[in-house]
Amino acid sequence: MPALILIFLLFTPGVGSSQNATELRQLYVQPSALVQVVESLREAPAQAHMDFVSLTLEVMVQAYEQELDESGQGRGTDAGRARRLGRWQQATAIQLQELNQARQWLAVAQQVRVRADRQGQVMLLIDGRPVLVTWPRMRDQHVQEARLLDRFCALHTCGETHARGSTRTVHEGDAVKGAWSFSQDRGPAWESASGVRCEFPDLRERPAREARCRSVAAQLESLAQVLAQVRREGGRIQWQVIRVQDEPGGTQQRVMVNDQGDYLLLPLGVLSSPAVDWHAAGRWLERRVAGVQSSETVLPAGAQAH
């Protein structure tokens, strides 16, 4: 059976795509608190999923009942407005009927789960039948979701949620391993086990240079993990466009990921150095995300300050 769809949104004034197609978009940010809680339920016991689905349907039904009641108090000032109001009321009544049907499914369900897709849409699965979590008025979404979470989190431990749109945590990897190599043709270089290579003009200040290269390798590893997640969520990455620049007035750096201006804000101060060869770094990132081992000189000897 197809998912329950809010067809009445077609008749809602102001509902639609208002985002400028050229607007810069920050990726890898926190979703809504509702989605954060849903994602925390992936390994939760079946009862937690049952409670969440039951409460969600209950809150949704209440929201649509209220919407239908309030719309019935409206008075059309002309024939066109009256027709639009009639269509709105009809679509709302249909949605309410389908939600009540979903509650009947739930009463006899054998398997109940809740999940969020990569676009942040929450879906209730009742014996495999999907029900989209949506609300009558988009402007009231945060209020309705807060009501739902207040009730659910009174029954189950939800943990901390973060502000929607804030940068997600970047997990640092284990200590970077690597080794020095020496060649008459290429000179001394330090290379991480994952293939991040830094060349130097001579053997002076080896500990400081090794530490710098370790930092570059560690931050590239962190960036590769973030980019892999961005791809899983449907983000578009152009590997040879990637650049890291300092963000004015902050401790984070801006990472441009495509020619549309999509970007990340991450703490990658070492990678904002002009000495980094981003042609080589982009190749390394692409292969690292694809699970392919490669060696790339991301800090060439000629670009080293010392």
C-alpha cells in the first residue's frame, strides 16, 4: 500500500519551493531534534518503536482534527476562496481518515519500526506499510514535533539533541601512523600509512615536520569520513573543486565541495595552509572515500615554509 501523502499541501498558500536555487548550502549539519531522536532508535528495543509510532499517530491525528475544526470556522469572501477552502477541508479530512486507518493497522501489527531517510523525512513502518510523518502547517512543524518528543522522552531516555542546522561532531581518528623515506630523486618525505605524503627540501627539523604531516593526514582522514557521509546523504561532491579556507571570525574552516557553492564548516585549520596541493589532496580524498589505497604528495617540497 502506498505511503500516506498529504495531498492537501497542494492547496496550502505559500507552500512550495521558495529556496533560491543558487543559495549557498551548508552540508553535514544537525537535522531536526525529531530526526536525531529517530536515528538514536536504530538499535532500540521493539517497545520503543511501538511507543514512538503510537504517540506520533496520536499527535498527528490531534493536529489534523484541530486543523479541520479551525478551517470549518472560516468564511470565504468570494467564490474562489470558498472553493479553495472546500478543497483544503476535503484533503484534510482524507488525510485524517488515513491516519485513523494507520492506527487500526497498529492495533494488530506484528512489526513496527521508525526510521529517517537521507533527506530527513521520518517514516513509520507498520508491518511494512509506510506512513510519512507530516503536519498540517509547515510553520507549526517545530511546535508539533516538540510536543511529540516531550511525550516520548517522558517514557524513554532520548539523550542530548543539538540545535538544528549546527555543525555535526567530527570524530577524530586514531593516531596517524607513518614513516620517513629517502630518495635521491625526490628527497626526504614522510608518508602516512594511508598514503598522505609530505616532501621536504632537506632533513632539518624532522620532528616538527613529521608532526605537521601527521596533522595534515589526520585532518584529511576526518574530512574523508565527513565526505563519505555527505555522499551517503545524497550530497554532490566534485573532488577537484574541494578547497579549505579560513572562516573569518571563527575557529572553523569552510570546505567548498562543488561548483554550486555547497560547503562544510569543520575544524580543519592545518588544511587551510596555502602549502596544501589540493589537486593531489582531492585525488587522495576521492580514492580514500572509495576505499582505494593511493599515495599523493599533498605537501610538496617547493611549498614548504620550513
